[in-house]
Amino acid sequence: MKQNSNLLRAGLGIVILFVLPYVVNAAVQIEIFSPPNKVWVTEKRIFLTGTVSGEVKKIEIKGVKVVSPRGKIIPDAGAFGAIIELKKGLNRLKISADGVSIKYEIFYLSPKEQKKGTKPPKGFKHFFVHKDPELISCKECHSFRRGKYNFKRNVPAQANCTTGNCHATQGKAPFVHGPVGAKVCIACHSPHGSFNELELSKTGQDLCFSCHQAKKEEFAKEIVHVPVEEGCIDCHDPHQSNMRFQLKGDGKTISSLCFNCHEKEMFTQKHMHGPVATGDCIACHSPHASDYKALLMAPPEKGQVCFECHQDRKEDFTMKFVHDPAQEDCSQCHDPHSSPYRFQLIKQKEKLCATCHQELTPEIFTAMNEKYPHKPVKNGDCVACHRPHSSNYELLLANDLTTLCFNCHVDLGDYIKESKFKHGPVQTGDCIACHNVHGSQYVSLLVKYFPPKFYIDYKPENYDLCFACHNKDIARNKLTNVLTNFRDGEFNLHYLHVHRKKGRTCIACHDPHASNQAKHIRYEVPFGAWAYPISFKKTPTGGTCIVGCHAPKSYDRLRPVFWKPPTQ
């Protein structure tokens, strides 16, 4: 604002609060309103104003040159003024009226002398005055009724500051401050001078609150914007601007103002928040003060500030199970301004989840780095299975486990739905009983080892997966009448198939998911490039198996077909 220091033509006649009365006797009293006593100024010519009581015909000023009025200084209803010219250094003035006089001291220190290092006398305060003052009547700015001035009441007189060669460009922009538009410059600037730069009648917020009192309550909130604390003119031009509210932007977007202080780079990355992209920072932030951090319009907790706009997404955050970051603060995952990543994520999606879950669930990240990762995990696409905000299913799954898996494994899902007999975990929708959904060191994401081959030598550890649920003695005991119903008399037919050199694995006969044959016996046996059909017919006490790998065979638990019990 230094460029506007010549905004006013001093001599518009407003009364300043810097009044130093000098009383000599009861009959005549002389008071100087401006400038105060013992001040230093940088202008050679200044406007001296005051009042005198009693029937005084003229005022005399000695010690300085009186430029205007020429001749006598005649009081007007007790008020008087004069343009005086100071000499370099200390000026001792004597102001007299009808034998009564007061003494005044003013120090003139030009900018040139300041550069030389000249200092004003101790105790002298810097008083700012307008350059090239003009002598005018007090009636232009002060109420005058019944032959008396009321210096406590000012008339909003129009100034001639924006005419001629002084401030001719002021008031020409699209958006003009009210007092500038009305040419009432004295609303902010004192024409008599001030202890404040630019002859401001007050400084900082106090000046603005002279009119904008309603803002005072707003500025009293807990978090105050730094420019507001320092004074409004960091953001608002006090005279005019190309933007509404006289903002110091480019006239197009509010963000152009914000970028005067805030680094533009953090707001202009590839994926921008809608309000940021349109330069509408105040969609989320209060420009002056707020009760919430970062000057937010609403609390960030539980996404309250986000729901000011994203009401359509509120349901996504209020399901049975809520992701902790979504419950706490959206900015834990999303950059509210801009980001190189879609949805303004603060990191690549796979790295973002790892930020928390690598510590919270280390076993998952161990699985993700195993030999066989689940395809969505390999692609870093956690949201293929999990909802990021909330879900009605545990672990924030996007659906129940069966439906979720069959969204990708469509053919398997159709096959299972069409099958009459289902494996226990499949029946209950518990895919993770057998599969590690993130990754595994075993083929098909199995949670434990299972031999992928058709033939394998019998070892109990080769069947860790199946024996996690099934009794491992089913393949270890040759004779039994309780472990399994797949027996001829007491001869255990599981033992016959599995417990041998070149034993058959479980999936040689059973489909691990489902089948339309009892005991989810598969329709065909994979064998190299071939597939042999299986037909299994169950009876109340046994069954018959017709398969390409051996002749049709039957078994019966009560009347053994081929097993001969040992003789006593």
C-alpha cells in the first residue's frame, strides 16, 4: 500500500484523536488538533489545524513560514487552519491569540536526511502526513449547525483523490471497495495525518472492523487464518481488484489468490479434487477463521467435511463394519487437494494399504509375497475384494464370500450352483478354509500342502490340507468299522487307494468343490491327456464304482463283496 501514500489531499478537515490541549486562561483557550506536539514528519509542508475559544479575531503562528492563508489567519466559528512550511531539523512554533500563546515543536526529517543517518530528537514520534496539502474549509467534513462545529460528527465528504494526476486509476476496476467507489477516502485515511503509515486512522483488523463489525465474531474462532491475524490486506486490496471482495487474485479463480502464499504444485497434480480443479478453495476452507483444523468448514472426523458435498456417498460409510481411516479422517487415504493417483490417493493403491496393514496384519503381507499370489493382489487391486470405506461383511468384503469369489470364478460358481452334493466348506461359503485369498506357497492358493499329481507315495504330510478337517487315520488304518463308510466289511477302501506306493490322491475320485454324485465323486478322472469317466452309485450299505481305471467294483459294509474276515 505504500504506492498509495498520496491518496488523500490533506486539509479535508477531519478531527484527529491526537489532541493536545494547551490552556492559558479561562477566556482564551487554544487547542491544536494536528499535528500533535513533539512529532517528526517527512513532508516539508503540513496542514496545521486547531480551535480557539473566546472572541478571537486572528491567530498568529511564528517560528515557521505560513504558506496559506496569506495575511491574517482568521478563525471560523473557533476553528482555524494553515499550511505551514518547515525548515530542516527542529521547528519551534509559537501560536498566539489575543495575548495567549502556546509553544509547539515539530522536527522535519526529509527522506534524504534519513538516508544520511540523521535521527529525530529523543521522544519525538513519527507522524505521517499527506504530501502537498491544500487549505479547505472545515465544513466540508464536519457537521456545522447554529454557528458551531460538531467535531465528533463527520460528514462523509467526497474527496478529489481519484481525479487529476494523483490516484486517477483508483475506482476503475470491476470490483471497488465501497468507500473508494463513494470517494469517501476519509473512511480509512485521516486527512490530518496519523501515527500510522499511509495516514490510516487505525491499523490491521481494527481499521476493517470500523465497518465490518459482523466479521469480528467470525474472527474470534479457534483457528484464525494467518493473513487475518496480520491484517486483511494480504488477501484483499483495500481499494479495488479484478475479483469480488477485492481479492488479490487474477480475476478468474479464488485459488489464484491462495497461490500467492501456498505452493501451487501441491494443487495441480494429475488427479485433482473437484473444488481444487475449479479453483474454489472456499468450498472446503473458511478464508478467515474456523473452529476446525486447516480452517475447514466442518470437522474432518468421520468425513463430516466431505459429506458437505458428498451426501450421495454417505451410505457407503455407514454400513456395519467401517474402515478405521474412514471413521477417523478421509485424508489418511485421500489427498484433499490433488495427487498423481486416481481418487487423489496419497500413494499408489497397493502401497497405500501397506502403510497400515503391513504392521497390523503382517501375515497377509507374507502371503502376498509368496510364490502364488492371488491375481487381484498381484495387480495391487485390493478393492476387487474389499470395500475401502465400509461394508456389511466382515473384513470389509464387498459381498459374502461365496458371491465375492464367484464374481471372478464364474464357471466354477455355475458348476457349484448346479451340483447337488457340495464339499462342507463350499456348502457353508467358507472358501478360506482351503484357500489363502492373498497368496500361498502352494498351488491354487491352498492353505496347506496338497499333492498336485495323480499318483504319489503315501506320506501323512502329503495330505495336510485334507487332514486339517478329516481324520488322518482314515488313510492309515487298513481295517476299521467306524472311521469311514467307504469299506467292504471292515476293509478300509480309502487305505486301499491311498496308503501304497504310487497311491491315488484324494482328487483322483473326489471333486474338492461339488458334484451331482454322492460324496461329491467327480464325473471324470484326469489322467494325463485323458479324462476317464466315473459313475458312482450309492446303496444303503455300500455302492458301486464304474471307472475307466479298473473294472466295475462294488462294496458292502454288511455283506463284504471281496473282503474275507479273518477266521477265529
